[in-house]
Amino acid sequence: MTEPNAPYDPLHCDGSNGTLNNPVSPDGRVDPEERHTIPAREGRAVHLNKGDRLFILNEKGHQVCDFFALLPDTPAEMLSMEHTCTALGHIYVGIGDTLVTNRRRPLIEIVEDTSPGTHDILIACCDQPRYAQLGHEGYHDNCADNFRMALQAIGIEPVHVPSPFNIWMNIPVAEDGAFQWTPPDSKAGDHIALEAKETCICVMSACPQDMTPVNGIDTEPTHLVFWIERTAT
Amino acid sequence: MTEPNAPYDPLHCDGSNGTLNNPVSPDGRVDPEERHTIPAREGRAVHLNKGDRLFILNEKGHQVCDFFALLPDTPAEMLSMEHTCTALGHIYVGIGDTLVTNRRRPLIEIVEDTSPGTHDILIACCDQPRYAQLGHEGYHDNCADNFRMALQAIGIEPVHVPSPFNIWMNIPVAEDGAFQWTPPDSKAGDHIALEAKETCICVMSACPQDMTPVNGIDTEPTHLVFWIERTAT
């Protein structure tokens, strides 16, 4: 495991899990309608053509999905929550909203959502230093490493770990700006569908956070399921 | 000027201004107490030793300062607003709050603030695509390029343009999550003081935004002044 004060390299993982050696395919391409499981605490990358829709299923209902996207030929251009804030003029997102990149390019539109629509775009993904600060000893699976490994598994080297679209993460912000980490209000079987406005690589991490209630109370982090629908030919 | 759809390179500026050729010194070091001006629409980088205090003066009162910081030997480790949100548990910052890096390392503490304390940590810095979307034709000075140029002027190559600490930017977030771009509530002569918890490079950009009211109404973007105080020997 990496020393806590080692020089930071965005490519370098603090540890490892099954994400690194189990890509959905060598380049992240999948067949339409084919269902794929993201095991609990792991991540997967998937290639979407422009117009494809990505469906993410919250089978157990209490599982957060840390979601990232970037351009396959220019991985420095990434989905960016801070640019999305500016584009939308609000800190919550819902059906019909389009998330943009760090070049302000529309990339991901939320087109379906059967949950109450509670998601977060403000909070960094979990990482090894976060678990160390929460008191965990040794390596803890984390969404930052899942992001790195899922991309490395299909041959892409990210230059940075961006802030994620935290699907189903329930971070209510009070009027004074204070917020809490609370359990998802999604239910078993909820899904969200995201449409690619450009060809892109999406990364999903089944968040392994088990030291705050973001993946439910008295529950363990669990798996997610995804598939794509191809609308363009 | 860069084509709007050129592949994105975080090092590449979309245009240029005086920031690139006017560093405070070749390595960003300055003498304590010596006052430096950041001309309107430009940026400057300054080296702080651990324990140094950086004073930023809002001489005219209506000028936003986009603020960034990173580690000199590991420029990929940067002040990160999304990690700061998690560290603080709120979306507003004030005296006594410490901003952290993307490795969750405490880096910048707000130690003085004579303004009402209205600052933003949610919104991306302005960039060429932002001004293009607002309807500007041709190159517009912007904080992303000022960040790049201020660092390049002292020999540092950033791997990413992070989201800034927007000092004096007034973005009130309503209970439903919607926000507005409104003028600063700071007054002429206000200053803020930031203490370096680690040796770091700070970048300040006198935000050139003149197409929304963030730098005031019926005002032009103007200069800022800064100096450092050395508490350690």
C-alpha cells in the first residue's frame, strides 16, 4: 500500500481489487442489452457511442454509484461537476439535465430515473486517505482507485481523478450550507438511464463506503447492474 | 486562438496575456511585506513556505480572486474544493476553516477576513468556452488560462485545472439548490489572509469576468494586491 505522504501520482492506485483484471472487454465495448454486474466494492468502464443509453440498476436499492465519463481520444476532457454547476445554475440534478465536461461540452443527459431523484454533484469520491481519516487501518477499496483501475483495465491513463456524479448519494444541503451524509432514498429495482451526447467512456464504481451511512444503515455495500441500449446505427 | 473542438490539453492556453511574462520572480518567491499588484484580468503565482501568511487586498472592493494552490514538487496534488466540502461538511467557508488537497492534506487556513465572508467553493473558474457560450467573440482573458500561465511563468506544468476557491464571489444557493451570480458584498480595502499549512505555490487570478455581475454591476474587472508575512524563520 502507498505511504500516506508519498508524492501524488493520479495514475497510481493505493491498492488493488478485481476491477483491474476484469474489464467488460479489452476496449470497454459491450453488446447492447447484455447485462453486466459490477461486483460490490468494484468499478467497470464501458464505451458508449454517441446516442447510446446507459442503464444502471440499483438492484438492492441502497447502493450508491460513483459515475465518471471522459472522451476516449482525449482522456483529459472529463465530465466535470463544477462546470455542470455553472451550466445548470443549481446544485441538484434531475431528468432532462445535461452534465458537461471541463471544456463545457454537453456529454451526459439524464433521460430516465425511477428513484426519487436524490443524487449528489458536490462531494469528492472516496479514496484511501478518506478511509484513513475515518480510522480504517490498511487498504480499503475506494472509488478513486476503482476509477483508475477500470480505465487502466481498458488501456486508458487518466491525468486526474475528477469529482464524480454520485448517483443515489443523499447529501441534503441545509440553507446555512451544512450537509449530512444520509442513506439513499432509492428503492430496490430503481434505475437511471444516461444518454451519451458524444462518444465517451463511462466509469461506474459500486461505492465501497461502509464507514458512513451513504450506502444505507445496517447494510453492506453491494453490486450494481448495467446495460446499454443503442439508439443510433 | 484554439479551435473550440481541438483535443483538450490541460497545459494549453486558448490565448495569452501579461500573466505569462511577468512572474513576481523566476521561482515565485517574494520578500515578506513587499506589495505586489495583480493587474486587472491577469494572474500571478507565489511561493509560500509552511507557516507563511498570504494577504490579498481587494482595493476596489468588487473584485473576485480565483485562488488555487498546489505542492511545488508534486503539482498533481492540488487544493481541491470537492475534498474541502467533505472535510468541512458545508458548502461555505470562513475564518478558521482549512482547505484541503485532492489527497485530503490540510493546505490553506483562512485566518483573517475583513469582508462579510461571502466566498464560493462550488463554481468552476471561467475559461474560453464559458465566454464563447456567453456570446463573446474572439479571445477573452480567463482564470483557467491565468492559472496555466502564472504557473508556466515560474516553470511549473499543471496536469489539470482544478476548481478554485472563489474569494469574494457571491453565489447564494437557495434551499431548492438554485443559485444566482450576484455582485460581491465586500467593500473597498477588504482583505483576506491565508496561512500555508505546507510549503506550496498559490495562484491568484483577478477574475476578468465582465459578462455576468460577479465582479460588480457597472464596474470593470480591476486589480488585486498581495503580500506575504513570514511567521516561521
